[in-house]
Amino acid sequence: MRFIHAADIHLDSPLVGLSAYADAPVEMLRTATRDAFTNLVNLAIEEQVDFMVIAGDLYDGNWKDHNTGLYFSQAMGRLKKADIPVYLLYGNHDAENEMTKRLLLPDNVFVFDSRKPSTFLLDRLGVALHGRSFKDAATVENLAASYPEPVKGLVNIGVLHTALEGNAAHANYAPCSLAELHAKGYQYWALGHVHDYAIWRGESVVVFPGNLQGRHIRETGPRGAVLVSSDVAGSLDVERVYVDVLRWHRLEVDVSSCQSFEQAARSIGNALEGLLADTHTAMPLAVRVLVTGQTPAHGDLFGMEAQLRLEVLASIAVLGNDKLWLEKVRLETRPLDDGEALRQRADALADLQDLLESAETDQEFLDSLRDDLSGLISKAPLELKALMPHFDDIKNGDLAPLLREIRPSLIAHLAKVE
């Protein structure tokens, strides 16, 4: 017996962070989640699996384009021709989506009830599937507690959309504990909601397959589903299968040894070239570049995020725009001088440092600065707001973090000029 366990497909959900990238293929970004699901269906047919389980969040919020639902029906039709049934559980995103209420599904798709737990018996395979769909998006009760007892003599699979012990990165929907799942007596738990792959083995095998396609920089690395196989003794083997069409990657570049802006830009270009050489995949990478290190170039880099982004884009153009896309460049460097050496100097830079330090607690100055900046912030274009890490702080009137960051950078820049 073999089946595919997938979750968090979020069909037609847009990829976030690449829309401003001029050379990114718009059509691929728009259809990435759909293409990943097509890859999954292809895999299911090629592997001739016995069935597929989708553990929630097939759709993405209150998405009203019925073409998404029509595409899903077409994909299910392909599985029907291959004699592959699909057991679908609705998660929090599905519960608020119009298509879950209005669109009739092909007869090879079986949906878990949302009013109470339901069980599907697959007698030929010796399998019992237990699950309960979300009725409301904000379902915070423990759904697993009401799941039925395991059916003796069968492989019992629990299908559940859950945060599992309050996973901090996801809303606390249908919370339950790992110990509670193990104690239920099922052989396998097909979970959804958490977008990262995770597996626990104990009295049962508990799996989050992760989502099919990373949609932003917080969802890095390969994405897909799991292929689960059961032998005649009932032992379960879980294999990750990858179906994504684009991968997100954080690239940290340490520029501690760089003396200038130009050297830092070249170091980033070399790091991007190394990334491509080390990545054994033909699919595009969407990269966020983090520039770090305590470096003499800190002053040169101050206020130069926009220019540095252009330099990185130029490096990517040399390597090939079909292989790398830039999501963002973030400067997180630190100056060599922590301020102590500067305090020993009796010059204008030392005076400026003292002035900037006192400004952080000067409420009259902070109020005046907030008034000056508020007018600029209100007129700032969206692309500028995206490049300003302290935009929200300025908007909320909390200017101390901005001054704390500017002080060493400005001093380092002026010292370099001097």
C-alpha cells in the first residue's frame, strides 16, 4: 500500500517579494503553486499510488477566482482516470473560501465532514482514514480529542490540520500535543498547517509534509510532499518528494575583509557564483542577500542599499537571470570602531558622536525629528518603503532605534571620508 500525503497547497497564492524584479518571468511567478501541484499529480500517476491525502489549505483564503477551482477539478479528473482516489480535509484557509461551498468535486474526491470526525474505510487496502475538516477558519478547539478509536486489524491514518503544541510560526489552530497523537493508537498522522517538513516516530509516525511551493523568503529550501509505503507487516516508510518549481534561499556574505564598497560588491558576486556552483538543481533560486561582518567597508556601505542592489543585479545578469532572482539585499554590517577609540579623539567626529548619543534621549529633538519625517513618510512611494527597515518605527514615532543604527554608520562613513 502506497499513498501520497500533501498539505498547504494554497493554489494560486502569489509569490511575495519578486514583483519588483524586472527580469522575473511574471507568468511563472503567478502559476508556481499550480505548477507544483501539477508536478504532484504527475508523480502520483507515475508512481501508481493507491490514494492521495490532502491535509488542509488546498485554497488560499477567500480567493474568488473560480478558475482555481476548475483547475483543481481538472487535476482530480486526471487522478480519476488513473484510478487514484483523493481524501481531502479542509483547513483554516479552505473554511473561508467560497469554492469549498459552491464547487462540486469529482466523485473520486472524498471530503472529511466538518461537523464531526468521519472515517473512510479502504477495505481492499486494509486502511481506515479518520479526519475532521474545519468548519470555521478560527478553529481553536482540540479536534484530535474527538477522533474515533482505531479500527482493529487496519492501518489507521489520522488526517488533521493543526498547529501541534502551538507552533510559534503559525496560528494556534486545532491545537494538540505530540504525546496525545501517539497515544491515539493510529499508525500514521497526516498533518497540515505547518509549512516546514517534520517527522516524529514513536507509537505512531507523525508527519508535516510542508507546503508544495515556497511562497516567500521565510519558506526557504526544497518543498513538496511525502510518499508513504506500508509493507505486509504494517511497517511504514516515509520518503520526501519534491515538486516545487522555484526555491527561496538566504545567502549570507561576510565582508569583514573588504575595505570598500567595490570590494564588498565583488564579494557578493563571488558568493552568488559559488551558490550556483553548489546548487544541484536546474530550477531558479530567489535569493535574499544578507551582508554581514565587522568591516572597514561599513562606512562606505552606509545608505547605499539601493546602489548595492543594482550591483547585485548586475552580477546576477552575468550569471544568468534564468537561474537567480534577487528578492532583497539587507545590510547588517558593523563598524570596526565601537566608539571607544573615537571618544579619545578631541575633534569634530568625537563631538558629533556625543551629540548623536544624547539625541537618542532628547525628547524635544525626537519630537521635532518625528514631525519632519512624518511628512516625508506619508508621501513615500511603496518601493521606497520596502527599502526602509525602520519605516514602521518612524511611522509609530519610535525614532530611537533609527538613531542608534545611524550613529555608528554615519560616524564610520565620515571617518572614511576624512
